[in-house]
Amino acid sequence: MRVMTDMQRMTEQSNAKGGARVLLVSTNRERQPYPVVPNGLACVASALDAAGHRVRFLDLCFAPDPVASAQRGAAEFKPDIIGVSVRNIDNSDAIALRHYTPEARSVLHALRQTAPGAKIIAGGAAFGVAPEALFRDLGVDYAVAGDGERASVALVDALSSGAPIEALPGLVRDRDGTVVFTPPGEDADLDSLPRPSLHRWIDLARYQRHGATIPIQTKRGCVYKCVYCTYRNVEGWGYRTRDPELVADEIEELKVEAGVHHFDFVDSTFNSPPGHAVQVCGAITRRKLGVQLETTNFTPATASAELLGAMKTAGFRSLGITAESASDPVLEKLEKGFDAAKVREVAKRVEKFGIKTLWIFLVGGPGETVETVEETLAFAAWRLRRGDAVYLTVGLRIYPGTTLHRIAVAEGIVPAGSTLLDPTFYFSSAIQFRATVDRLKTFAADHPRFMFSADSRSVVLPYLTRAASILHLPRPHWQYMGLFQRVARAIG
């Protein structure tokens, strides 16, 4: 199915600047436990449109046959250039693994056959993680990494005009059989970029009917050093913040133009730097928008009463806190930047503000033992008794360029030259995988609001999430995790 609004048609028809015809294709089709709005590609679409190019957006998330939809979209639009977004290499789940690049490869092959004269550019968060390896694997003409708005526009402009491309930042290309990657060199100024205007390109109502939240980004980059994380590879080191008033403008636009009332902040860490988060909340509060806000990217490292009060006033009713562990030896090895005492302190403070919490943990990382697992489960049991929910992933996906990658090479888990495109996981040698999973299953049987990452792969869960959306049950839907789990287990 081609997702295209009347506004998009008007944009194509009214654009008389003579730019390139660019077909943008979002290949992400993951819908468990809910689909993710292709925010990054919408940013690229708006930037290309503002630069004078004719843009059509093809979202394959809900397409019954993605290959056929891609072929039809390319045949109808006859693009000069095709931009393909690959969001993830895989789902990072050691128990219920799904690998996404084979399907992306099938879509790319169909596009190449249907529009043989078009140049194909690939991008998306996956290319920030492994740009050179994915370039080889997918066989595209070019790839971009970093801020897609800048790299994509610069490349499309150059291809359209015949200008040289060798020095373009963020570009991956072939040079005489050698893959060459020019680092992005991120620009700190995000405020000069065109507003994403998600509703112009994406059927937001359909995403919401399937349980999705609408993403908002207040900054890019990260200053934390979590050993497993790819954010610094994708968005760069340090923070590049947006003007809080422009963030509020974007939220207001989506509420007025698209009827969106629930927003999810998708920054690497929403609450860091805390001063900026307070300013964003203040800008939203002053607009009196009456929206509901959430984030699942909240670190216990900084959670003052001032910040939580500003969040509650702005419209936050729930949080996902990425503690990853409640044991000091593991937190130290993961380089999280806080200790177990801080996690307990933040838990009490957030509860005092009446904000519902989903606690997010990783089990099996460096330093994990039977004892540290039990410390985390003791904390989880405490928070579950207090009405919170818990989401836990077993094993840590090893991504190239991370500290965990270096640890895994040193421990002989992966060879030094591995591209890691085939999913590989770190699991502490001090514990047994099967015994750990059995222990967690026993714990889950006594705590319905405790969910394995593998539980989110249940074929029933997307239907339950969609039913909750259709019935307009208050979000976040993870607060019904106990009910969902009981229904899924009864059916299963």
C-alpha cells in the first residue's frame, strides 16, 4: 500500500523548481509490540522538498506485499533517485531473533529492477551503526550516515547538477573497488533544519490505531558511555539541542493539523541535559496544549524534583527508565554513570510525583552473575508491588564500534574482523543462559506485569495493542501489560 496524503500530491504538483524526482522508501515493517513511525525519513523528505526536489514517500510498514508495493511505487513515480531507509539490522533479541536486512535487500532488488536508471541511496539508523558493511551487503550506489537531512540533500543536489561528490560529509561510496566513508562531521545547528511535519508524509492515524506513539526529538547525540550503545555512532558525541519553542511548535502543529494528542520523546536521553528538558517542558506548558507526553529514554543519572515537577505539569503521566540493572557490579561494567542506590532513590522520587514507570533492564552483560541477577529481580519485585511494570532483555547485541565490541573481541566471543551484520550476542560467562532464562520465566509466572523482550514477539500482542487503541484506553498501553500477558498466555 502506498501511503500518500493530499498534501503530498499538492507538494509534487506545485513544486516547479525543476529538482530531481526522489522516491523515499521506508522498509521497516516491525509491528511488535507496535509499529514505529519513520520519523527520520520524514525529516529527509521535508528537507528535500524544501531544497526544491519532487518527493514521494512510500511507507511499507503495513503493505501486504512490500516487494510489489515497491515495484508499483517506482513504476508510477519514475524516480531519478531512490532513497531507502533501513532502521535496524535486527531486533537485538537473543531469544526471539528477527533479522531485517534480508527483507530490505529484497525491496532494494525490486526497486533496482523496476527503475534501473535511478540512483539508489540508502540511509537510516542502521547505516550509522555499520555504514561500510551495510553498503557492501546491500549493494546500493551510495549510502549516507549522520544527519540525513544534510547528507541526503547535499548528495541529491550533487547528483542532479553533476557536481563532484567526493568530499561530501556522511557519504559512503565505492572508489575503484574500495568502500570509502567520509565521516559526517555533525552540524550543531538543528534549528535551521526544516520542520519534519510528519503528517505530510505519513498516515499517523493508522500508526496510532496500531498502538504507535508519535515521536518528537528535542536533541541529537549523547554524552553517556554505555558500553553497548550505538547512539554516539548514529548521532555523535555531545548534545545538539533544539530551541524548546521550536519543539513546542512541532507538537502544536501535529495537534492542530493531525489531531495528535499523545507524544513520545525519542532522544537518546530525554532528561539530559536536565536544564534543556526543563525548558522544553516549560515551553509546552505555556502553550496550554493539553497533550499527553511520555518517553522510554530516561536515565536515573539525573532526575531532580524540579525536572519531574516540570514534566508532570507539561503532561507526562508515564516514563520508561533505562536502568539496565539494579546491581552495582553490572552498572559499573556497563558504564551507566549511576549506581544502584541512585536507581532506588529515583524510583521513590518518581513515585512521589505520581508518574507511572516502566523499568527497562538488560540481563547477561559484563559482570553479571547469579547474585547480580537476583539483585535486579529483587528491585523489580519491589517496583511491581508498587504498581510499576518491568521489561527485560536477555543478552546484549554486540554492535560494531562499541565498547562492548572491544570487550567481546578481547574475550574471544567474536573475531576482530567480524562485520557483526549477523546478530551476535554477549552473555556473561559467569552464568548459564538456559538456567537464567528458566529463572526469569519462574519470576514472570508470579508477576504478570513483568515482560521478557521475547514476550513482545507474541503474535497476539499487536492485536491486543490495536484493540486498546481502538477502545481509546488511556496510554501508555504497557500499563495493561498484566492483562495482555494473561490473555496472550491463555491463548498460547
